[in-house]
Amino acid sequence: NAGVTQTPKFQVLKTGQSMTLQCAQDMNHEYMSWYRQDPGMGLRLIHYSVGAGITDQGEVPNGYNVSRSTTEDFPLRLLSAAPSQTSVYFCASSKGQGIVNTQYFGPGTRLTVL
Amino acid sequence: AQSVSQHNHHVILSEAASLELGCNYSYGGTVNLFWYVQYPGQHLQLLLKYFSGDPLVKGIKGFEAEFIKSKFSFNLRKPSVQWSDTAEYFCAVNGGSQGNLIFGKGTKLSVKP
């Protein structure tokens, strides 16, 4: 199993550009989520999904969209990038939506918005 | 709302020193607790977790943590740190039905050789 994969590893955008961060997992996990990591802030939940076709907002959803058309994929879209979205983005997945589950993290995407 | 507090922002130790990193959470119901480690330039890896049972949990690389329900704490310990333990450590709690993790802000550990 490849686990949780993310592409790209690095990305530089100009303000106003759009892009999609890709996340995929091959563990047949129902639950997937996106976090952003900023210095001194820990990880903050952006959006999550408890299964295909179901998504919900986390702590910091503004400026981001998600969709979950398949169990495997959970892309994160930035419609109009802003410098405040400069961060490291981590995708995670776990087996189910209950609390007794361990989340596994992808390698991250480092995004810079100029 | 749930929250997680990590008391130390940056801890500097010499090799062979003992380590204890504090973590407190606020949630009155049943919780699952985790410690993740992030080595420089790498992604988060699970160090250990508590779901139920013995409150003293042993993880990888000689780390352990103790869940003290009355103190809402889940402190991470290691008797003797190594230079390779230099990393950032995150405590996280999961107490909701959706499985969302709430992270602390992290503690950076620097171990001097």
C-alpha cells in the first residue's frame, strides 16, 4: 500500500490564481481530511469527509472547496489564492468516522502564495 | 469546544536527559488521545495513542504517555533522549462523532549531542 499520497510537494502561486491539491489513499478509508500547518499554530482542520459524496467544514474552511466523488480521492481547491493561504497542507485518512480510529497523514504540500 | 494545550513551545535537552512534554485537553466526554511526531522536513507520524484500557501507553522509539483522566492530561515521556529525537511533537484529541482531530500547537524538541 502507498498509504496517503499528495501532489504536488511544492507549489508557488500568484495571488488570485487557482489550483487543486491532490490527495489519494489506497487503504479503503472512509474518513479523509485536510489540515493546514502554520508555525506556532499546530494543525488546523480545513474540511473533512466521512465518505464518498459527503463533506463538511472544519475550523478554517474559508477560501477552500472540497469534493469527494470516490472513496480514494479528496482534492482541495483554492479558487483564488491569497498570501494568507501560504502554508503546509496535510491530507489524512482513517478507517471510519467513529472516534476509535487512527489517522494517517500524507507527506504534505508546501504552498507559497506571492 | 474541544481544545488541546501544550505547555512548552520549545524544549532543549542534552542527550541522555529525561523528557516530559505536557498536554492537557478540554472535553468532558470519552476521548481518544494521540501523540504525533514530525521530524524535520517530514510528515506526521503516529508515536502512540490511547483509546481505552491501561492508561500508561507505550509507543515507538521508547516513548510512553500516561492518561490521567482527573487532570485531563496526556503527558509524553522518555527516560533518555537521543539526538535523533529532535523533532516537533504534537498532542491531539478526538472526542467527536466525526473523528476530527484537534491538535495542540506543538512542542519543538532540540536535543544537543
